[in-house]
Amino acid sequence: MYRAFLAQKKYNVVLNEVDESRGKEFLAVKLMASFLSCSDVSTRTSKAEEAEKLASSTCQSDEYVHVLLAGQMAFIEERYTDCLRITNSFTSFLEVSALTIQALLRLDRLDLAKKEYKKMSEKDEDASLTQLSQAWIILTQGSGGDKLDEAYYIFHDLAAKYGSTPLLLNGQAAALIARGKFDEAEGVLQEALEKDSNNPDTLINLMSVSHFLGKSSEIPRRFLNQLKDSHPRHPFVNDLSSKESELDYLIKSFSTTSSVS
């Protein structure tokens, strides 16, 4: 239940109600709430390190929730290798396997992600997490049209079964974008925007779709500014800032070289 509150971004509910004396799992959930609700980078890192220490003290295979949450914190901080190290002994659980696949895809290890997915499908091929993992792999490897359609329908069917969420809608949109169906993707993304106006994936995908549809440069710029305001530390924003700095450096270097010549 408290993990559901985390997903709804109701962090104060968790912080105020969770009795961490009930066990490691409850302490981990409270640490995750502190981590997600904090804007200070050093404090977030401290919470993640505390969660990792808690996970490292676990040897019982049935105590996996705090291992999973510690891995998720490392993943959010883009420490994908650390995420895999934390969760390595607990991949018998579908949730941990799904997180492992996400980390492997971020590390461009599609081969290992496919092996992990095979293990998941052997355990429960109809599980929602198994289907989501399959769709993520299809999108990452840039499969042909039929496979992309399969990914789209995985997200679509899960949304029909459990209700539309920004995650599932962005999955549909990503498959449509890969198929070149930009108008359809824009419609799906507008629905996602109505559910969460500051969802980073929605804003990034809307930037891409606006570009492909040839819209005025003001529109993607508006989405970018909104992303910077709502998620200033997002990997996309950090990467863009880094590239802008590199470009400024090259321009200055070129200008200096030209002046000397």
C-alpha cells in the first residue's frame, strides 16, 4: 500500500505513517519517500547509500523489497552498474528482473537484457512486468514494423486492462514514433499530458513529435522550458546542458583560431 502511495507521489503520507520498526521493508519504503521528496542532491545520495547498506545486510531471498528499492534509487541516480550489483542475487523476483532489464538497456547491453527477459518469460510470460520488459526490449532494438506493432499493443492492452498512465501512454507513443505515425503519437501524448502535465517522458516525446511534424520552433522550446523548470536534474536536461557547453567551447575555440589566422 505504501509503495502505491510512493507511485502517486504522496510522499508525506508515507513519511508520516510508516512505522519503520516493523522491519527492513518498511524502513526501505520510508527511505525511498525521503529520497524522492528531497531536492538536495547530497541528501538524496545519503538516503540512497543508507538504503544500499540496508540491502547489503540481506541474505534471505524472501526479503527483497528493500533490495529492489535500493536498486531503484541507484537507477534513478543513473548508477546502473551499482543497481545491477545491488539486485544481482534477487533476480528470481519479477520486479527485480524488470529493473535489471531497464539497467541493462541503459548500459546498451541488449544481449544480456534479452537473456534476463527469457528467464522472466519462463517464470510467468503473461505477467504485466514480463510484457512490459518485452516491449522495452523491442523499442530499444528498433525492430521492424510487426514487432513495433506488438510493442504498441502490449502498452495499449495493459492500459485497457489497468487504466491509462503516463508510462503506458508514452510506451504507445514511442512505438508510434518509431513507426513514423507522428500524428497518432501526438494524440496519445496529449492524453498523457492531461494526466500529468509535468511528466518528463511526455514532454521529451512531445518535443520530438513537434519536430517531426514541422511545427514552429516555439512549441518544442516551450516543452523544453517546462521540462527544465519541473525536472532541472533530469538526464535529458543534464545531457543537453553538457552538449550546449561543448558547443560554446568549440565556437570560442574556432573564433580564437580564426582571429589568430
